[in-house]
Amino acid sequence: MTPESALIELCSVSKEYPAAPEPLQVLRNVGLSLSPGACAAIVGPSGCGKSTLLNLMGALDTPTSGHVLFRGNDLAGLKPHELARFRNREVGFVFQSHHLLPQCTALENVLVPTLLDNGANGARERAMGLLDRVGLSHRMDARPEALSGGERQRTAFVRALINRPALLLADEPTGSLNEEAARQLADLMIELQREESMAIVVVTHAMAIAERFGRVLELREGRLVPRD
Ligand code: ADP
Ligand code: MG
């Protein structure tokens, strides 16, 4: 696949963290290419570098060597305002912990990423539509403390979608959920991925969840290999 047709591409990406007596090499020459609207799941044991990899894809951190290309452009070459736009508009993040604002309702939380745009046109309608789509139409005015774990994660998922990202990065999104809620969230992610034609990279150590996303890659000793 040429860099131009890929949505995001990792080219020989390595990452090490400073440590004594020698640096900790977490990623070694990782390559990955994801088309627009495609899905991939990354599995591997705790500490193998999954979050590190996702953070590089979302420009939350930078590689020690190698390149991360988004629509063919090296993220390392973006100016600060372009990086801010990339993080706010092109990418949506979901984490294991929902990070919802406790003082805001579900609907208000979902609208937070639109505030930079002065509450973009139609944002409220889109937020309500998406909350309805994930089965939360009756919970829009509830604060996070009143929501179940699954409801909080679905709210965080909708918040990640509100600005129509081309790429959703999900770091153990079902990690704090029971089996039923985890399966429900994964199914909603896949349905919405199709409806919204966005790409998803999901990190999980639950194989049953990973397999729902079709393409499963394993991070092993710093390298990304297809899982057979
Ligand atoms: P995973 O998400 O697969 O559990 P991480 O990407 O969080 O793994 O971490 C990979 C390795 O890098 C771990 O050994 C972790 O302790 C280390 N690590 C992660 N972030 C940092 C950091 N900012 N500084 C130093 N070491 C880190
Ligand atoms: Mg992690």
C-alpha cells in the first residue's frame, strides 16, 4: 500500500524510554498500515508496549526513530496548531478509564470536544443522535457517578466520535467492564465504525474482543506480527 492511500502508516517505528543501566527498548522497527475505514486489534501481555504504540499513533508521544504518517504526512513535521487540530479533529481516543468530567452530564461530556469550535453547528443534535444510537437516550442528563461502567464507556466512546474522527484509538476500552458490557461496547464500536466510516485501532488483552475487529496483530518483543 502506498503512503498516499493509507490513513495511517508506521514506518520502522522504534521507541525507547530512558532507564538505567540502559534504555528500555519497547518498540523495534514496527510497521503498520491502515486504510481509511479499516479495523485492527493489537494484543499482547501487560507492559509489552501497546499503549506506547497507540500514543505514537495519536501524536501523544514521538518515536525514537522511524515515522508515523497520517494521510502521507509525517506527524513529526506538523506545526503546533496542525498537531492540535490533528488530535482534536482527526483522532478520537477512548481509554480504559472513561475520564468523563464528574460535574457534567453525559450529553455535556460528549459536547466538550466541540467547545473549541464554539459548539460546532449541529453538534448538539449529533451528540443526542449518537447517545441514542448507543442506547443512552434516557441517560443524557445523568452525571457519570449515576451511570454504570458500560454506560460511562459508551458515553466516552460517543465523545470520541463527536468530531467525526477518521481514526479512533481505543486503549483497553473494555478493560474495566464485565463480559456482557464489554461485548456490547465492542459490537457498538464495530457498528459505528461502519456507519461513520472511520478506522479503529483497538488495544486489548481479551482475545474474544480482539477477534471481533477482524485483523488481529500481536505485539511480541517489540515487534508487531499478524496473529494466526
Ligand atoms: P502496555 O500498554 O502494553 O501495558 P506500555 O506501552 O504502557 O505497555 O509500556 C511498555 C513498557 O514501557 C513498560 O515496561 C512500561 O513500564 C514502560 N514505560 C511506559 N511508559 C513509560 C515512560 N513514560 N517512561 C519510562 N518507561 C515507560
Ligand atoms: Mg497499556
